[in-house]
Amino acid sequence: MEQYLTQRRKEIDRKYQFRASHLTQVLGELLHEKRISERELRGLHEDKLNSVRSFAKLLAESVA
């Protein structure tokens, strides 16, 4: 059980890195997974929002 929880924590830590340099990817992944909506991204500058959308689209295309 401890090994499973340790592995799972590491996976989550890698997935949700909230450093500014990874924020676009994190938000794009959350958008792709439908854990957040574009409405919740209101307030981001248009260039950042476009980057998030592009990353979500890239993920969708790689799955298809």
C-alpha cells in the first residue's frame, strides 16, 4: 500500500507542476481532461489562453 501511494503521489506531483514555466501545460491538460472549462480561464491574457487551448488541442490530437 505504501509503495502504491508513493508512486501515485509522484505521478500527481509530476502532472500538476504549478511552476510558471509549466502552467500552460498544466492548464492545457486540465482543459483537455475537462476538469476545467474555458470559462474558468477568464482573466488570462489572450496569448496565454491561446497557448492553453493549443496545448489542449495537441493532447486531443495525440489521443485520436
